[in-house]
Amino acid sequence: MLEQNARDWSPVSTQRLLLRRPLAQDEEAAVDLHTDPRTNVHHPVPASVTRASSARTFHEIRQHWYRHGFGVWVVVDPAEPENLIGFTGVSHRIIRGRPALNLYYRYRPEVWGQGLATEGALVAVQMAESLLPGLPVVAYTSVDNIGSQRTALAAGLERREDLDVDRGAYLDLYLAKGW
């Protein structure tokens, strides 16, 4: 896996967002976001999302930055940089035995419907293509999470039924770019 210089990846500004590397002091807000029932409406097993599992997810996000020099950003409004509104970014994954980058986005419900997830996802995909060429970008979601599917499509990914994973009780629906 090609390692990256974190200074190339953080901070990044868009028209309305500041994307930066996660810090230890972001943990409480991250856990609150990930355990908010509204952000888990489409989670196939919402009861599995606990404060402990969300803290582990946050630590995995931070560890990815330390190991690889890039990853999932904390998203803030530049006018209120202390106020975490979401996460966006890419991280290494193996999909169907092939190295890929997983596109991730999750935002506070208060900012849904403003196109912020799409704005962040577009930057993540563009940077992945520029700084990690040759690695496909993939996103997976649930069948009923139309908003997530729209975000991935708007970021340039295409629906890939051949990558879907049937988990028995639910289906992981995949989208990809560069596969």
C-alpha cells in the first residue's frame, strides 16, 4: 500500500467545509454522532451500534491516519471549527480480494439535505484519484439508504451489482469508481 504524507491530505477546504485529520478531542462528538439513532436508521443491525463500538470506530479512523498518512476527515464548518458536523474520506479496504479505498461519509442530521456529504465525498474521490491512482474507490450502503446511494453517485461512483454482498438478513449494496 502506497503511504501518503498527511500534509497533502489535511486540512482541506471546500466551498463550505473544512476537512481535517481527527484529533483526540473529537472523540466525544464522534461517538455522539455515530450513536445518534437518526444516523442509524438504515443500519442493518442498529442495536450493534453502541458507545463502545463507536469509540472503536473513531480509534480505527485515527489509527488509519497514523499508519497511512490519510483517511477519514472530521468535517467542520470553517466559521465554527470546534463544531464537528460529520465525517468524510477514504480508507484502505480489501474488496473481493482486491485493494481498494472505501468512501465513507456520515453527517449530523441537522445538516442533511444541504449537499454537504456530496461536497465532501467529491473532494475525497478527487484526492484519491490524484494521490492514490490505480486504487478503485468503493462505497457500500443498504438497499433502502437512497440518500447514501445518491451521494456516492454524485461523487462519481457507479452502481456495481457484481460487488454486492448478501449477508442473509440484509444486502450490502456497492458503488464504485475505477473498478
